Amino acid sequence: MRTVIVPRPGMRARFSTNRFHETWHVLSDDHGAKLLSRLLWGLSYQSRPGTVILLDREFLVPTPFDADPADPIVLVPGWHTRFDDQAAAALKRQTREGGSAGTVRWQTFGLDRTLEPRAANAWSAGHRHRRVGGDITRRRGMLVLTPRTPDDCRVWALDAARLDSAGFGTDHVYLDEWRHGHDGEIQIFRAFRPMVGVARQARARVLARADRPDSPDALRAEVWSEAENVRGDAHLRIREYRGRGAELGHAAAAMLAHADVRSLDELAELGAVETYRRLRAARVRGLTLEMLWAMEGALTFRDRRFIGPDRRRELVAALGPAPVPARISRPRFRAPVRPGPRNALRATPGRE
């Protein structure tokens, strides 16, 4: 029997998990990262042998990419608690039985103070050459995060607390040292919940099709593609690889036809800036600067999100100001004057 710590019901933080590029990911938003940080910090001080923290179904949502179901997340103090497949199976049985033995006051004294700039610099200097240890594995359908020592647990907590999605809309931190790859990562997105909603809607559309794919990988690819239609940004996929090589994406081709661009070669010859000018002159609906970044990315073999601010400013400067639309002159409307009772009396002098 283990002591299982779970957050209070009603906590608004939500998490998801997936495996990508041979790395296990814990996915959330800024609020979720802060909660995870406090759970890890308290675990480093308060845990007892046999204590684990469980983020179960109430706090899980599907992945924000393809709406695959998420795994429960288990935080295990590896310095005094062993957690193997047998322990994972026992934990699943224990959680099915339910019940609660009471409330634990979770203490995170020192976390906020350590995050202050001077203390954080001192902490980083003390851990600069130290290897952070821990295991990130999947056992019996649960993602298990096991820091090796209390100090490793606190490093994970501080790394999670420093995550900030305000700059680029996303942020991430690896949980282990590089060993020809990483086993685990925490990644947050500023629009985590909207992304989950889009993925859910896209998956429902794909599953409703009669010709939906059978294999999980093909299903995910279809959901990713359909999510672009749900978001309304399918036209930003400029370069698409099909049987004969790279071609314009279908939605992008429909938009670029307004600029008389019908192939990647014609786009390269005209350039992203001039093509955007033509689209702007044609008053194409849904046109934003994201299309300019997407065309530039397609021509330089980059994702539009990786085009730096300096290059974006150069493109906008080359684009020049938008033409001022011609003012449409309309004749002024004059309402007909209809004589009221007072006007009628004045129009017939002499009457009383």
C-alpha cells in the first residue's frame, strides 16, 4: 500500500503526455508548469518511503496535436521509493478502489525565494557542472518521472517554474542529460487549451469519415491536416510533399491563384514580398502577415515560426505601406421635409 498524493479536486491545471522524437513529453500551459514545480519542490522535502504523486484522469486532457488520450503522470522520489511494473499495477488497483485518508498540507517554502534573480544565479552557479539524474519511463500505461535525489527533484522544480510561453508561445526544458537524445521533457504552450479543443474537433471530423485510416500513425497525420482546416490556416502550408515531390499545398494554391502564382517555381521567381503585394491588391479574404512569413519560410526551407524578428522587419519594410483605398463619394441624403401641424397653420395665415 502506497501513500498517493493527488491535487485537490477543482484545480484548473491540466496536463497531457505524448512521445515524440523518442522523448516522453509532459504537456501543459504556464499554470500547469507552476503547479508541477510546486509538486516537485514539496516532494523533495516532504516525501516518505512509498509516497508518490499522481496526476490522474481528472487533470488530464488529450494531446494538443492529435487528441490522443494522455497517460496518468506519476512523480516518484527515487532516492527512497522503488517503482517498477509491479508497483505500477498495484497503484492502478489502488486508485480504482478510491477513497481518501485525509488532506496533506503541501509546503513549498523556499521555492519563491530561490527563484529571485540573485538566489537563482547562485543556485545555477552551484549546479553548473553537476549532472542531473533521473528516469522517465512508461509503466503499465503511466508516465513515471523519477528524480534520483532530492537535489535533482529541486532542479526539475526550478526548471519547470522558469518556463515562460509569453515570448514565442511555447517553452520547454529537458529533464535529463544528453545521452544521444533525451528521455523526458516538459513543454508548455500559451494556447494549450485552445489547441486541445482544435485537436478534439479535428479528430472527431476524421473519425466521422467513412474512409478514415486504420493505423494510428496515419490517423494522426489526418488529424494534423484537418486541424489546419479547423483553425483556418491551411493556406499557410505553402510547400507540401506529395508523390512527385514538393508542390503548393491545396489551400495555398487556391489563395496564390489570385496573384497568378500556380507553382513553387513561380513563387520563387516572383518572391514572397511581390506575391504578397499582389494578394493585398486583390483584397484576398483572410490575408495576414502570417502568409508573408509562410511564403518566406517555404522559399528558405524553414518553418514560418522560425523567421526571426529582424528578417520580419526587413520583409515588412520591403513590402511598403498598404495602398489607401479610394474614397467613394456618395451624394448626401436629404430627408424630405414634410409639413407637420405647426407648419400647416403657418401656411394658412388668417385662420384661427
